[in-house]
Amino acid sequence: MYSPRQKILWFAFSTRIAVIIIQAISNNVIPDHDANVFISPEDPALRHSFADTVVDKLLGGMKRWDAQYFIHIAQYGYTYENCLAFFPLFPLIVRYVAYGISSMLGSFLNFHSALLISFTLVNLVMFIKSADILHRLSLRILRSECKAYKSVILYCVNPASIFFSAPYSETLFAWMSFYTMLKCTDNETLRFANIDIMSGVPAGFSMIARSNGIVNLGFIFYASFKNVIEKTLPEIVYKYKTLKRRIILPFLLLPLFTSFVALMLTVIIALIPFLLVQVYNYFKYCIHSDHNLPEFLSNTEYVLPGTAESPWCNSTLPLSYSYIQSHYWDVGFLKYYKFKQIPNFMLASPILFLILYHCMSYIKNNLRLCFRLGLRGSTFNYGYSNRMAYRPKQYSKGFGANDPALFVYVVHAMFLTVFSILFVHIQVSTRLLASASPILYWICSSRMNVGPTPTSDQNTINEHFRRIGIGKRIPSHHLSIANLEGVDNMYSKWKTFLISRRMPDFQSRLIQYYFVGYFVIGTVFFSNFYPWT
């Protein structure tokens, strides 16, 4: 019988294999749609062997849409200005893994095939890691093994699953984002003034994986703010009240100074990779130089390195991203609101509705908590007891009722959702939110009821362990997941409640169909160049 963590890791692996199989079949059976999008130029000197053909047949459905940009960057670098919209950490990791694969299999495979294999393997490993980190984060925030387990199972078949296996940076970004959130709640590792300074490392990596990674700095600022208000200031007030010699009064403010220094160090650590990337972009495209590109890459349709012709180069802060998004993809405030985009709005509407509705419910049901910015009610007493203590009203059916731990995640998800609705290409919001926030999975796990099976009741499980002769005591959290899954599923690497069970109510079935349906249909559509999220 597998432990909950083992079940999660095996299910994460199984779903990635399922994505690879579905895209391979659909790519070879269904004819590709002519999407008229960027296709990375092919080196005419690149040899093709039988092994390369096999790799293309098995993984060719992965290199669709923006995956062409990531493959191009990993293979040739930032040869065109529009490539700067795709941040470098993911293609850089893949390139060096591909070097290792090419050194071992270079006599059979060309470098393009090695890159495809590298993309697939890197995303496979990082997806398993991201699922593990999400499980740890969910356990810490939700304080429920069942809800945390259900959240991660849903993450493994999330509506944007194909983008977590294809050559996209979603998996890396999800891993770094969840890790940043976990570090901001951690009480261990390298801490200074109640702040985990090393939380700046995954936050910094997320900022050079995707553009919205900069929003992750909010978790660092909030963790620092919360520590100061809930820990540092009460300690200062307590020491002030018990102080006998006023001469040492200035020293009481030292913890505030150290907290500020710790926050600045953490932010600097996070910003260094991002700033280095911006410096690289500037010197590559804003300083006159010879590009030295081979002829097949010297496409005059695109702005080449060293031309110094782009308007963003003359900005006070020469940041390329917003200009490129606006210039090449027409991204801007309400620019996507056109009648022909109605299908894309419908495609993104489930995740937008789920997050907006439940986040607004959280705010409505926890109004006082939100006015306190998620801080505990006793924080502002500073040692003075209220004569009439406030008793929070219980909303048993509301998402996250009276749970201050969820506040920062709700604000984060709300901001990204509203930003997606107003600014970005709306279909992108599904993969943006699925990779950036755990709120989608926490909402659905709290709203999803799993009906009992003949092998999921406590007596059956206890009898099972007695019959197979296990003498040691089974951990209670293992039993809780066995109750959820049933004995049969706990012995399977891939069978979970989401696949093998019929949900008892309409709401739960709707969530089940949404996740599994988008998982399958999205993989088929994407692998044949049809529009998807």
C-alpha cells in the first residue's frame, strides 16, 4: 500500500506519461491545423536519422504554438527581438540537459531531437517536484490531509496539463512559485529577523521563468509585514511596558531595523537574476554590433540583435517585455475584447468564474479579517485584553471561512484573475492561473465530495490490515487517505478517486468533468495546432 506522498508522486508521473501517449496518438492520427504562427527555422545542414524520425513521431505533438519559441531559444539563443518575451531560465536548463543527452546519443540523434527529449524529461521531473511541493504547502495552509491530497490530485490533471509537459515554462514556474510560498511560511532553514532569506532564491528563479513571477515578491513582502506586526511589535511593546531604564529605549527598535535589512536582502537576492536578464537584453539589442547569425537565421522579417532600432531601448527603464507584448501580440488594456474572441472567452470562463466567485465569497464571509489584512484579531491588542472578545461568525459552507492563512493567496489569485480579464489574451489565463496559484486546487478540493466505496470504510480497512498481518500502527493520515480512496486504489500507482469513482453530487461531477475533460481535449487540440488555452 502506498503512502499519500507516494500516491501523489506516482500519479504525477502517470499523468505525464498519459499526456505523452495522448499527444503522440492524436498528432499521428489527426491532421494538423494551419495556425500561421512562428515556426523555428531549421538548419539545412541538420542531419535526420531513423531515430530522429521516431522521436518526432513520439514527441512532435509537443512542439506547437509558443513551444516553437522555447525550442528556438534553447537551440539558437535570442536571435530575434520577439523571442525576448520568453524568459531564459527554462530553455537554458533544457539546453544543458540536451548537451548531456547529445554527448551520449549524438551518433543516433541530432541536437533538435535531443532538445525534444530534454524538454520532456525536464518537465517530467519538475512536474513531480512541483506536485510534491504543492502537497507540502497545502498541508501547511489547509491543515487537512484529505484536502491537501485532493488538491494535488486535481493539480496533476489540471485544465492546462498539456502546457505542463510541452516545451513551456509552466511547470518550472509552478515549482518555483509554490516553493516561494512554502518558504514564506517556513520556520526552518536560514532565517534572519523572522524572514527566510532563502525565499528570495525560488522567487528570483520564478521571475526569470515567466514575466508574472515578479508578483511572487508580494509573498515575501507580506510575510515580512506579518512577522513585524504579529511578532516584532508585540515583543517591543511588552519590553517597553516592563522596561525599568529608559536609557536603553532606542535599542528596543533594533528588531525593526533588522527586519527591514532582512527584507531588503531577500528582495535583492530575488531581483538579481531578473536584473541580469534585463542587462543582457539591453546589450544584445540596444548596442550596435554585428549579429554573426548564419544565413538561415538572418530573417529580415524580425528585428535582429545589434540593430539598436527598438523604441524600448530609449526608455528611462529599458525593459523589453511590455513593448514586445504590445507590438507583436497586441496585448493591452481591453484590446482582446472583440466578437471573434468570444470562443476564447468561453474557453477561459470556467477557471475565471471558479476563482472570482469563491474569492469574492471569501472576502464577503471574512470581511473583518480582510480589513485586518489577514492578521489575527488579537494582534492589535498588544497585551491588552478586550472586555468583550469578538467571536467570528462561522460560515461552514464558505470557502476558507475564518482562515487568515488563505488571505494572501486569495489576494494573489484575485489580482492575477482581474489582470488576465483586463489585459492578457484571455485563453492564456487558464495556464497562467493553473501554474501561478494553488487557489484553484484548494477551492475545488473543498467543493468536491467523494462518495464512499465498499473498500473505503474504516472497518474494512482495519480488517484488511489485520488480514495481511501488519503489526505496526498505520499513521492516521494514511488511514484518512485510505478512507478517501479505498483499499484497491491505495495499491495502484495511477488509480485515484478522480478517475475510478463516480462523484455523488452534480457539483463534484462538474469539477471532475472539467479537469479530466480539459486534460484530454486540451492535449488533443494542442498537439494538432488547434487553438487552446
